[in-house]
Amino acid sequence: MAEKMNHEEFIKKAIVSLRKEGYKGIHTVYSGFNEAFKKYFPGENPIEATNKLAHEGKIVIRPVKGGVMLYLPEDAPGFKNVGDDALKKMGL
């Protein structure tokens, strides 16, 4: 039997394997990621694991309706700073 993956390996493999064609990330709920994580790591919390990796800069999390999207850092969409845009429009 192959050696069990750690959280980082599992999550990165999930992002690459579960994303739909044309998309760079996965929705944690709709892709089945949360359930798969719980089955692979019984008794562990996928939210804690993904938040830890995001804090370390190994993945990127973006909130969306019904959950969050997970991305590899190189594939993550830019985060538009609406505050800067508003100030610019105001001439400030």
C-alpha cells in the first residue's frame, strides 16, 4: 500500500484533480473535497487544514457562495482592492 499523503499533498492533489475544465480552483463543498478529506483523514477538520496551509502561503482561499474556493498560489485570481478603486474615483 502506498504511503499516506500529508495534508498539503492531499489538498494540492485535490485542487489539480477535482477542478473542472476551464477553472483553476475547486469549491470545497460542490467538488466533494470536504467529504473526501474527512474520509482520508478520519476525525480531522478540512477547514483547519486548509486555513493552516493558506496562512503558510501554500494555497489560496477565496470565499464564495456556499463555501470557499481553493487555489494553488500560482493559479489564484487577483484580489481586487475596491477601496483603492473608490479612492481613485473620488480623486483622492
